[in-house]
Amino acid sequence: MAGSGKTTLMQRLNAYVHAQKYPSYLINLDPAVATIPYTANIDIRDSIKYKQVMKTYSLGPNGGILTSLNLFATRFDQVMKFVEKRAPQLQYIFLDTPGQIEVFNWSASGTIITDSFATIYPTVYVYVVDTPRSLNPQTFMSNMLYATSLFYKTKLPIILVFTKTDIVKHDFAVEWMTKHEAFEEASKVNDTYMGTFTQSMSLVMGEFYENFTCVGVSSMTGEGMDKLFEALQKAALEYEKGYKVELEERKAELIKQEEKRQKEQIEKFKKEMHIEVNTTSPMNVIGQTIEPAQDQDMEEEDEENLFNEEEEQEHFQDFMRTINSKKT
């Protein structure tokens, strides 16, 4: 979510992998960010000018971000070529994305970017939550709904990273996710419709929380980074056991459907050709083609039959003449 500290977290991630000597690759996909506190291997701002896109298409800030990413996604195959060249030497690839959830939930560019990585490499979503702001039950529930929609849209493992734990610990969030009574008690402070609605939603969300891994991190102090990387490794295993298996099943199903479609097209083509041939030239029916040599043999046979008939007629006339001469 915007303002939750994603870019600062990326800076801390970059510092951590360098300290641990993990080979990594950083990609910035936020076209609207003014500066980034890390060196990106690929930066969308080098090829897409966010303000120019807004001006050209008469768009606001959010529309400009979505359109910039859509334009960038049309050339994302080039990005993947750069990544694939370096991939054998890499341990981690990090993508810093815009805070607009619409990019990955409803935009084509989000699907293209996600699928480009998820079909080749173990891919994990890190959903960044602003811990101090989530003290409000309604804000907390909004974050959980966003995270759930992202999880069911992509089917990828997801880690909830509660940032700014140097200001507020994330223990309350873990308690709210594991104990419905605790969240209900916190929501009673707000006796409006939204408060009641939030309490009702928590009953439904309890089942979905089981799919999430929670980690508290301070990007300022580095607290929690070890646990975050442990969670990333576990999530990568989930990818291999869950998403990758499902992906292979989907691929097999698509191949099966394509083979069926091709077979149906061939059968349809054969039927259409059979009808067309029957109505135009009966001599060219498939499976009943008459060879030229056969035509010649039939003609010779007809001529021979014709010759025999004439010879018999002549013998008959001679016979009749002989009979008449004996009578006289």
C-alpha cells in the first residue's frame, strides 16, 4: 500500500543481501518515485517518463502510473532477457512496485509482469503493511482484504511484512489475526456501521489468515530481516509444492484443449472438403479417385466389346443368306 515504506524496505533489503553476500538483482517498477535510495539494475524511469505520459494522455497520478506500467509491460520480454542472462548467478530478484493495488489486481501489466517471473522462477509476494496506521481496525481490515484479493488473484505465496516496528510492534496484528475475540473487542470502539461491518468481516477472514506468513520488520534498524529471509525461503518451497504444480497442471490442460481444438478443426475441414467435392466433381471423391491408366483400359475394353458385336451381326447375316438360298 502507498506510504507503507516499500522503497525504504527495498533499501534495507539491498543492504542486507550485500552484507550477507547474496547475489541479487533489483528492478524499480515505480515510475512516479522521485528518487530511490538504492541502485537499480533496471529502472522503469529510464524508458518511461511518467509526467510526459500524464500530459500526453491527459491522466491523473494514478492513471499515469497504470498507463506507464502498461506501456512498460509491452516490452517486458526485453527485461526478462536481461534477467535470464544473470539468473544463473543470482540468489534473489527484487521488484519495487507502485503502491497502487490496482496494478496487480485489475491491470494487464501486473498479470504480464507476475506471470513472466512466476512461470520461470520461484515467486513470492511481499505485501507491506504500515504498522502504526493499522492500529485502526478498519485500516487493518482493508489491508487484509487487499492482501487476500492479491493472493487469490495470483495464487502465489504471500508474506505480510509489518514495517516500522521500531515505532509500533506488530504483536497486536498477529493477535487480531489469530484471535477473533481480540479484534472484535478493538472494533467495538467504533459503533458505526463500518465498525459492525468490520467485525463481521473478521469472522470471514479468519480462514484466509492461515495462508499468510507474518513478519515484523524495521527498515530503519534492520530488526526482523533474518526472519523475513527465513520466511522467503519457506515461501519458495510453497511455490514449488503449490503454485508450480498447479501451473504444470494448467499447462497440460491448455495443451489438451489445444489438441482437441485442432482435431475438431481438422474433422470440420474434412467434412467441408467432402461436401464440396461431391457437389463439384464426382470423379474426385476422396478415397475413390480414378487413375488415368484405368480410364484408358476401360476405353480399350469398350472398343473391343463394340468390335465383337459387329462381327456377330455379320455372321448372323451370312447365316440367314445361307438359309434363304437352300429354300430356293
